[in-house]
Amino acid sequence: MTIIVSEQTLGELWQEANPTLQHADASDPFDVIRNYPSKLGQGFRRNIEYQEGIEIRIDDYQLHDNVIEKVDVHEHPIQCGFLLSGNYNNNDEQVCSGLYWFCGSGFSTGGLCEELRQQRISSINIHIEPELFHSYIAKSTEQIPPELIHLFKQPHQQYFYRYGKVTPQMQIALQQILQCPYAGITKRLYLESKVMELLALMVEQEIEIQRGERCRLVLKLDDVDRIHQAQTILQQRLDNPPSLIELARLVGLNDYTLKRGFRRVFGKTVFGYLHDYRLEQAQQLLGSGDFRVEEVARMVGYRDRSAFTKAFCRKFSVSPNNYRQAKRR
């Protein structure tokens, strides 16, 4: 059985499962551990805020049933995450044990995150406020190394992210976080040193990738043509787009080459491109004045008017209805 939950419903389940706060470290009020909602699975989530602007989240749980979470559009912090065991699908991208993700700031288009039952999911996520991360690498905007500028996007710009393989050095630091032998202020200092070590490894890899010192995906001319075919299919099927795997099959590529190649050719993920193109088409349709907001939302693939309104407002800083009225005037 598969359970589909909204972000709001999942939050309510977490609150219901944890009516009072529990502390993993009695000497640290900012080290909180919560039980995973029993209606969905068993396990825990631990949140450690060792200084303002940085939070470590440790998840360890197992689900009773398959769960699909509907994630809303949201602002994204700087993030590095590590999947230690299990796997899940994030907007048709399969994330497997042993992978990490490095994300910049900006906004996330949300989407669907699917996790499978009867497997242990264990992960560590580190969230950092962009201003704090900025202070670590530069004293002013002009001093940000050009290889890292793409990590700092405006709230209306889609955030950057990439996946990589957890290295042995990263694995050691992660295990030291999980097995931290200290408490109180000593624990905070220890965890800070491990987070800084992981960030240093992430930044080093990012600079190497941007400079071309690490191997990048090589695209053949035929691959580029097929990626453009994928773009055309997305444009033609706004109201019922194919999944990433189906799209890859339609154009004769494997899903890895398609998703990496699409980002290389268009500067966006497949899902991000579809999101932006839908809203750009909606803007044109609303500007014509021939259609009501509900009709436009359906035409570009939104079943929920409120979700469409929220996405449109975030991209264009005006509601669909106000935009339509302004154009009519």
C-alpha cells in the first residue's frame, strides 16, 4: 500500500507523535530528539542546533508502507546531505545509499518524494543560512570565488544542487558525528569541527568541478539532439508530462544521461524546466485575457488552483488574478 501525504499533514503527524520535547543531551536544550510518527513507521529524528544558523538533522527510521510526500515550493538554505542507508525517489531522481547532495540557496519547486517500506533510511543533513555560509568563504559579495557564486541564488531563483559519491574522508566525519562521545559545550565544539570538515570537502570538490578538474558528463551531438526532443515533448505535454524514466525512453537515452545532460544544455533540471515553462505559458495565456485563472491553471498542468497561484506569485511577484486584470485594463 502507498500512502500519499502533504507536507502539512506530515508536520501534524510529527506533532501528534511528539506532544512534549525530548532531549538527546540533557545538558543541551538545542539537541532535540523526536519519535517518527507511528502511523507511518518507527524510528527517530534528531535536530542539533549548535549555533544560530546551522542545524544538523539525523534521521533513522523504517516505514510500514510506501510513502509519497508532496513537498511545497519553499526557500532553500545551503545544504549538504548524506544518505547512509536506504534509497528513495525525489522527483523521479533515484537517490541511493552512499550518495551525498550539495545544495545552494534559492527556491525549490517542491514536488514528490517517494520512500519505500521495510527498508532502513539513515541520513544526515546539515542546513546553513546563506549569510553564515557566505561569511565562511568571503567577507563581501565581490570576494566570493567565481566557482562558488552559483551557490548563492536570489529567493526567486531556482537553487543549484548536485549529487556525488560519499568519499572515505566524508564517511569518517559522518560516523564521528553519529558517535560523538561528548556532551554540552564540548559536544558543540566537536560537532562544529566535523561540520567544517565536511563543508571543506564539499567546497573543494565543487571548485574542482567548476574548474573542469573533475570529470564531467560528455555529451555527443546525437545526445544533444535527443535532449532537445525531450524539451519538445515536455512543451507538448504540459497537462500530463511523462516521468523522467518515460521521457528518457521516449527519446532513447538512459535517465542518467537525460537528467545530467538536460541540466548541461538548458541550465535547469527537467522538473525545473517544466515548472518554469508552465508558468511562462500561463503568463501568456493570462495576458491574452481570454481565459479565467482556473482554466489557465488546468491548461498548464496544475490541478490545484492554490498551488498554481503560489507558484505564479513566487515567480512573477504578482497573483495570477491581479496580473490578468492589469493586462485587461
